[in-house]
Amino acid sequence: MLEPPRTDAAAPAQAGVNAVEVAGGLVRALADAAGPQRLADLARAVGMPTAKAHRYLVSLMRAGLVAQDPQSRCYDLGPLALRAGLVALGRSDALKQAERVLEALAGSTGETAAVAVWGTHGPTLVRLAAARHAQAARVPPGHVFPLTWSACGLVFCAWDDPARIAPLAARDLAQSRAIHRPGAPHGQAELDALVATARARGFATAANEAEGGVSAIAAPVLDSGGGRLRLALSVFGGAGRINLDPDGPVAALVLDAARRLAAELRGHPPLDWLR
């Protein structure tokens, strides 16, 4: 006599590979961290001796899931982790809806439109609708927008969780000071002023007028409560190609697209990844 099919509760636990689960714990610890981690801190986070954690990290680096900075010797998520996150996002129904909004926005503005979500290293491009002209601005999927001197980055500074923004913003500001980066804030007071302006307007702008520079407008797509930032929606083009007037037509189109996308994404889970 055939036995009735088992329910999930009655089914025996499937056999697995313990070493893979242990390695997964290290990857998860890196994903949850605010930035690159020392070996000792990672070992402590997963409750294992440093020598054992090091062996696992060596194998994870060989697989591309973890990378190590040659100078600081700190560990972070590697290229395969980034690729996996992007592929998972690419299969999201929410991003398919975002893609339709992007195409409409690129068509109405005549410039490239993009969606960025918070990734391992900051605001990360996950969808792009390129402008259809010879001077179209293009960046590859996985591109990380500068946090304190790009329109997408300023959206995250203005509307995302300050606890995860603060350490990366401080590092960005220090780099800008060190190299005297033109057009970028060099201190917290300058960044705070840009953030306050973005919040007052409901969007952020950025312009690098140097040769090969980019001008951009980006707006937040917020959750149904109007509080949590889901993603940043942006239009960008070559220096001088985007009308950055806060009362201009491009700003109005980006704001309208962000609000429409927020309405369409209600009920979808957040698009954050590898956190």
C-alpha cells in the first residue's frame, strides 16, 4: 500500500554539507557588516577560532565570494557575491516594473535613466534604460555611484538609514579632501547642506562640468508609509545635457516617475540585497 505523501512538518530534515553552512555564516557576517572586516572580528561574529575562519576565507576567496584588501588585509564580499546579487535582483518582479518606468522616463527626457539600490559598497546600479543618441551616458550594471558627490548617492544620504550611511560617507569625504576632488563636499557641514537641499526639494542634483563629466537628477522611491527608501531613480547625461533647474521639466518628470514607481511597488518586498 502506498504511503500518503509527507507534509513539510513530517518530512525528515535533508542532509547537507556542514562546511558549506559554516562558510555561509562568514558570507552572511560580511553582508551584515557596515564595511570590510578584520579576520578577528569575522571570527568573533561567527563564533569560531581565527585559524579556522582564515581557512574558510581562503576557500571563499578562491571561489570569488570573498575578497581581501591587500593593504588593510580586511575582508569584504567578492565579485561572485556581487554578480549573484545582481542576478537575483534581475529576476525580481519589482525590477521588471521599474524597467517599464525607466523606459518611459528615458523616452520623455531623451537621456539615460537608471535605478540604484543599496549594495555591499553603496548605491549600486541594477537597471538602465540608455538614451538613444550618440552622446548617451552609459555605465555598467553593478556600477557603484559615489555616495557624497552623485545625485543617486545624495538620495541615499538624504533618505536612507543614517547608521549605515555614516561610515561610508565619512570615508568618501576623507577621500575628497585628500585629493581635493572638485565639486564634491569635503566636510560634514557641506554634505549636510546638500542633504538638506535634497530633502526640501524632494530630489538631488549633481553636476561635474569637467570634460567627460556627468549631470544628473535623482529622486527617492519610498515605501507605502513614505518613510523607508526602497531605491533611487535617476536621469543622467553628459555635462550640460540635463536641465538641473529645480523647477524645470526634467525634475518634474523624475519626481513623477518616482512617485508612480513607488505606487506600483506597494506590496513588493524591499530590494535591498547582500546586507
